[in-house]
Amino acid sequence: MSSVLIPATILTGFLGSGKTTLLKRVLGEAHGSRIAVIENEFGEENIDNDILVQERGEQIVQMSNGCICCTIRDDLRATLSDLAARRRRGELLFDRVIIETTGVADPGPVAQTFFMDDDIASQYLLDSIVTLVDAVHAGQQLDTRLEAQRQVGFADRIFISKSDLAEPAAVAELQQRLRRMNPRAPQQLVHFGEVPLREVLDLRGFNLNARLEIDPEFLHEQEHGHDHDHEHDHACEQDHEHGPHCGHHHHHHHHDDDVKSFVFRASQPFDPARLEEFLGTIVQIYGPRMLRYKGVLNMKGIDRKVVFQGVHQLMGSDLAAAWGPQEARESRMVFIGIDLPRDIIEQGLRQALVA
């Protein structure tokens, strides 16, 4: 039996954001990949009307293109384990898994399933969390629903739907707001789920405890051609002398989201023992509020970059490439969470630096 892990993608987004539309598009493409789709619940409309076989009281649905769909009867862990077992026995054929969450779901527990359970971790690789955002209703949803904010905070990639139905200025403001909440997730406007498969699958965006190479610019602009308001706002976010709100009179200052992000940078190397102790303490205290955190670290006594990232209380690190001869050995870390104490975290990180 092959030991290759089964890649899994979590597809999330608030009610009406277009998850099922995107999913239908993915399943309908002639990509030659057999996809197992797991839904938290069946809606009134099936993912695909062209259904061939239904088994076990609609738990497993076979579709004409070789894809399958199943509901979560008990919990996600049990469903994933059952799918993998049936795949090993040759009863089901699929190459990857897409999990479509309910519109009001918190992606955190779904993501944690892939790391908390040894059986699941030995069979699956969580590839990425893809979040859809409704350009028309996102403002109100983000204002009133913490679930919507968490979905943005967890995202490895954000697709903004229905932008053609919203005013351009409102879309631009929404994009700025999403960047402040999650600067590490690239954004893309989509229409009717028309997204190339390469933008959804095999993103390698969520590699906890895995060896990976991070773009040195991953904390910088993910897209180009944005207006100067964004440039000023992003610089403001990275300035340690200011708080999260620098007093710029942009129109986005009205939003005080619970989910916020901040970036920490340091040119001095970290002391490995002190940093490990501090991060362990922070994760124990604030872990449930720490949605995603990620960074490239310069560690004393190590000639290679150290990559670390985590979700909630789960944290991992690994060695990456060597620092280049002309490359500034600078640690860069991004934290995305719910009302995280930025001052406490930054003070602790500074104290973990080599004097």
C-alpha cells in the first residue's frame, strides 16, 4: 500500500458565500482527480444532481465523474477514518478530500482533527483552508458574527464572491479589512465559482510540523496594484511603536474586529531555550484565541532558517534553507487571533532575543 498521505482541503465561508457553487465547479472540471467531498450536512440541494449510487442511507454518494460525497454522521474523525479504511480495501476510489463546512462553522476544530488524532495524521495531509467571503454581505457578517471572523483568520486563501454586485469602493474597503485581519492569505475576486483548480488544490498552505520553504516576502504584499491607503495601513500594522490603530483617518477605522493580526520583526537572533519557553507559555494561556501563527526565525547557533507555525495550542517547527550570504537574517512572525495581547506577546518575544 502506498504511504502517500491523502491531501485534504477545508472549504469554509459564511452562509451564502458561494461554497457549494465553487465546489460544483471543482467537481465539474475535467481534472482527472477523484475527490471525496465531506459535508457537515446536506443542504436542500445536492452537490451534483447527476448521482449514480447512494449507499448506507445517503452517507456515501457516488457521482458520475468518479467523485464521492458523504455526510458526517458522527464526527469528522470517524468519517475520515471510515473513508480511508474503505479506500484501503478498494471499496472507494479517491485521490483527495474536500471538506465543506457549514456556513456558521469555526474551522479550528476541523483543522485540529488532522493533528490531534494519530490515525488521521498518519493517513491525511491538511493541504489548506480556503475561505469564501460574500462581498455584498461580508461587512455586516464580520461586524456581527465571530464565526465569520474566525473563517477569515484561519484562511490560507480567500476568495471574494459577488464582487460584481457590490460597489467598487465597498469591495476595496472589504479587501483592506480582510488584509488587516489576515495578512498571510492571498485574496482573489471570483465570479460564480470560476476558479482554476490550481488556485484551490495543492496549495500546501497548512503544513504544521512539516518541512517547507516560506517565501521571504510572505509577510509583505500578497498582491500588487493596491491603492496607497493599503500601503499606509500595512506599514502601520508593522510599526512596533504604534498600536493596532495608528490614527490614520481612513474609512476602515470604523471596524474594530475581534480577529486581528500583527507582525513582529527582529534583527537580533532568538535564544532557542527562552523562545521555546515563552511560546509554550503563551500557547497554554492564549491558545484557544490564537487562530494561526507563522514565522521564519533567526535562531542563535543555527545557520539555517527555522520555520514555525501553529493553530490554537498546536505548534510545530522545522529547519528550512540556509540564510543567503546577502540575505538579512531577520525573524518575521505573524500572529492572527481573537483579541490577542499584542503588547505582552511582543514584550515576551523581545525578552527571548539574544542580548
